[in-house]
Amino acid sequence: MPGYGDSPPVETVATVQGRVAFLDHVLQELGMRRPVLISPSMSGRFALPFLLARGDRLAGFVPIAPVGTKDYTAEQYRRVQTPTLILYGARDTSLGLQALQN
């Protein structure tokens, strides 16, 4: 993902709208129609806003202790109609439980 690990930072993904547009572009370039989006950890910064903005373009969503769950309200999550399977590790005492509760 741009801006993480050894990849160079990209200004276009500095905003939520930019991250949604980036992920949308990647899925279009790969020719993916209604994929199941799997989102481990830091990719939550991209996947969660995409789910909330364009969840109708997904067949399913699998967050794995994603970062950023607290950035959205319970009402926003209740509006999600995309089938979702939430995963986290039993020994993850912080991020996983927080993500599940959110």
C-alpha cells in the first residue's frame, strides 16, 4: 500500500477519499467485479472507507484486526450490507478486540 513499508508516500492517498479512489482504481485495473476484499491490519485504512463508500461493489469483506475501526460510528457500520466475516487472534489483546467491538 502506498505510504507503508518501503513504498514511497503518495499524496493522493493522504485523504479518505484518495484511499477509496486508489483502491477502486486497483480493483478496476485488475478487472475485479464484486471481489471479496480481505483486509489485514494496516490495510484497514484503505478497506474500511471503501467498504463504507462502495460496499455494494464487494461480494464480501474479511477484516483481520484492521486498523482504523474507531474512525467510524456504529451507525455507519449498521448501514453496511456487505456480507462480512470478522477475524482476529485470540492472543490479540488490543487491536483485534477493538476492531470486533467497533
